Amino acid sequence: MSRDAHTAFSRAVVDEWVRGGVAHACVAPGSRSTPMAHALAVDGRIAVHVFLDERSAAFAALGIGRATGRPAVVLCTSGTAAANFHPAVAEADLGRVPLVVATADRPPELLHVGAPQTMGQAGLYGSAVRWFVDLGPPVDEPGVGAVWRATAARTVTVATGPPAGPVHWNLPFREPLVPTGDPLVEVPGRPDGAPWTRVGRTVRVADRDVVARVAALVRAHPRGVIVAGWGSGADPDLVARVADLAAWPVLADGVSGLRAGPFAVSTYDPLLRVPAFAASHRPDVVLRLGAPTTGRVLGEHLRDVPVVVLDPADTWADPSRAAVERVAGDADGFLRALAVSLQGGRADRAWLDDWLGAEAAARVAVDAHLDGCTEAFEGRIARDVVDAVPDGGAFVVASSMPIRDVESFARPRTGIAVHANRGVNGIDGFVSTAIGVALGSGVPTVALLGDLCFLHDANGMLGAARRGIDCTFVVVDNDGGGIFSFLPQAEAMPGEFETLFGTPQGVDLAALAAAHGVTVVDATVDALPDLVAGVAGGGVRVVRVRTDRAANVALHRATWAAVAAALPPSM
């Protein structure tokens, strides 16, 4: 008797994904992926989000993974559809985001013979995936159910990490692609809804010798700093405890989750642009939590300073080659042990007090200068947007200038989740990522981006207004690539600068958004906070703020000058 293996396989895999905690799937339409797409649709336990553009689907799944810490499935048909997943796969890899990539494929007999919509998909994403698997077309044979379910369970486990990242399951299907009506291959799962394979994670206990070495380093160097980038996974209270005992300031960028707190210095970027302050505040040692910070200024300031890197994902995040000690594993466990070793604290707190005094002066100067700007300034936009995101909401910030302006100008803020694609630092797929964050988190979401970033992923707007989410995109429209105006190319290549770097786009963003059924509001900087605060219940909308690239550079420099003028001579 003939039995339907394709339908049985797809339904068993979906069931196993559910058992592993998968709650979302982003599907790009196509024929060859029909068995899996149909299984996802009829199961009913996974929210299925359909995207016409494969790149948008993949970045939306990435956003869901960022927001939830659980992998979403992204599914496509064969051929170049799978290639369009690659940018999101690269970001998921280096950004440590869980993601299950399912690419339908032609069966082996149709490879290398010129069959349409067929290319080599085995190993398509190279070393960017945590695991690649291809079981071949589903067939009815003894014991196959255990293979299918064990493989599905493993995709979720491997994607979840540590370190989290993408897995690639290539799925060759033979025709017929629709259910045949024949009895299904029997693929029973574990009883009581359990995954086929449970995987327990053990928390690494902080190594006593490592803790002792780092504690000795801290005690021996009063002039140290704690630097925090994305991916630290650290409890803010524990970071504050260590900072207090070490009497070191915390220099945390906007995506670290550690920017607030009694020892945090939110103005370190403008402060370190003051030559005299930078020269007198060069630390002797650094404890870095997670990845390096965003901007170049702090990185250059710490060049050749010995660094202890606390990297929970154990990814060797040391681009400056300055690490003298790497600590992999649970960040909180290590910080807790370090705090115990440092009990009693440091008697001399002059170094910390000096940093905190500079923070107070610089914070007043920055805010006063931003509030006094009579024209739209991107630094003020970044500060005010972060301030206005409702408590409990999500904030997604784009690469290029927006994330740098958040680092330079945003005030300390708690109560919101901050997300950014900092694995590869690209602007591609950002609109879709933000939509994914909103889909996965279910909370009001605010995204800050530039006009080129918006245009680069305009396809992310397709169907966005019908997805049942509240997501406000604050688009800084300076008609081009604003970050390049800060680089030497702006002065060294005046004749070619606009063509090669400024790249004015001249697109009516309102008309583009309207074509997708998305409302656009043109805002002044004074009106912006109220518009952002009203994200809940607003659906998907674009709030556009027009700025001028040349004026923006001048306003940045004026803000840095205001900070320099506000510091007392002793600093």
C-alpha cells in the first residue's frame, strides 16, 4: 500500500518545531516548498507570516529571533530564492540570532541537468551556519520517523545555541507536492508533547584562578573602565556592583542594555572628542562586556590598552588584539564571583568621581545644546526618540548614523528592549527586521533609520499595514548617505563626493510608503516625541524628519564644542 511520505514528513517536522518552542514562521511563496508551507498553515500552532520578498522574509525571521531569543523558521522555494536569504543568514551568524533556514530544493535526479529553478544549494551559506543538513527527499522506510523528528529537534537546539545562530535544512521534494490522499507514514512523537531530544544546558561555574587573576588586575589598577557593547548578557545590577567595588566608570553604548545606572557615563563619546580630557582619562586596563562599542572614538582611545573580555558566546570578539584574558560562559556568574573577590571596595575613588563629574557636566551641555537647536538635528532626533519610546516597548536602531547618534547623544534609559543588527553592521533588511521584532515581541515598536536604509528595504513595507502590529518608523531624510559627510572623502573628493558617497536619491518617501498603504507624517523635531510616544495603536506608519547633511555635520561639531566648553579646566 502506498503511503504519503512528503505530507507525513512535513507535519512531523512542524510538530517537532512546536515542541521545541518555535512559534513563528516567515514564508515566501513558491511551488517546491508546498509540502512544508501547507504543513505550517494547517498545523495552527505556529504563526505564519507571508512575505513576497525572500530577503524580507529572512530578515523578519531574524527580527523575531532577536526579540524572542527563540528561532523562527524561514521557508522558501528552490533556486535564487534561497540565495536571497544569505544576508540575513550572515547577520544571524555574527549577531548570534537563532534562525532555522528551510530551503526547498529539487530532488537529486534534477540537479546538474539544466532543470529549471535549480542550482547547488548544499552548503549555500558556507561557514555562516551552525549546522547544515540534507536528508534527501522523504521516503517511506522503516525507522524514518525517528530520523525526521530527531533532525527537526536538533535544528531548534543548535539554532538556540550557545552560541545562537542559523541552521540550514535543505529540503528536496519530489512531485506530487500536494497531499496525495494516501495514508500517511506513521511518525509518532514522544509522549506528553516532549521534544524528540531534550538538551540540558549546564551553567559554567566561574573558574577560581581566572577570577583571582582578573580581581588582582582590577585591584592593581585604579584607572580602569568597564566597557559594554551588545551581547554581554549581563545583569545591570551586577555590573553596577562590580563598578562600585572597582571604582571604575561604565562606558556602555546604546544597544548594550547597560547604559543606565549610577556609574554609567552616557556622554563618553563627546567627552573623548575633547583632546585634553581624552589625554588625562586614558585607562590602564579595560573590562569589556560583550562586543566592542559602536563608534570609532572610544575604540581609538583604548588602542593598546590591555583588555579583559567577558564574552558569553565565546566568539573571540577581539578585533584590536588587545585581550590579555578572555572569559567565556555565563556573564552573571563571573561578575558575581568577581564582586565577591573585590569585596571591601577601593578606598580611592577619585578616578570614578572625576568621570562622573564629567558626565554630569557633559550631559547638561549636550541636552542644553540639543534643546537650543533651531533646525532639525539628527543628534537631537536620536535622543528624543529613545526618550519617547513607551515603557515596555521595543526600540530598533539602524546602522550607519542612527546608532552612532544614539551612542553619542541618547540619555540613559531603562524599561525598553533595544535591538540592532550589529553582527555585520549592514543597513540591508532593516525595515523587515523591525517588523519581525514587532511580530515576535507583540509590543509597540519604534525604529530609527535613515532614508537610504529605508529605501534599501522598501519591500519590507509590502503588506506591513495588514500584519496587526504597532511599528513606527522614524526616517531621518537627508536625501543621501549622511555618514559619509563626516569622512575625509567629503573634503578630499569634492567633485566626485555627491555621486559616489552622498548619493542623493530624490525619492518621495511619502509616495513610496503610501503605495504600500502606510501612513506618512512629516514631523518637526518639536512634534517628534509625541508622535513616537503614540506608537501604541498606530499600526505601521512612517514619521519623516527632514534634515540637511552639511548642517548636520556642523551641528555635531557644535555639540562637541559645547561639551569641551562645559568641562572645568581641571579636566
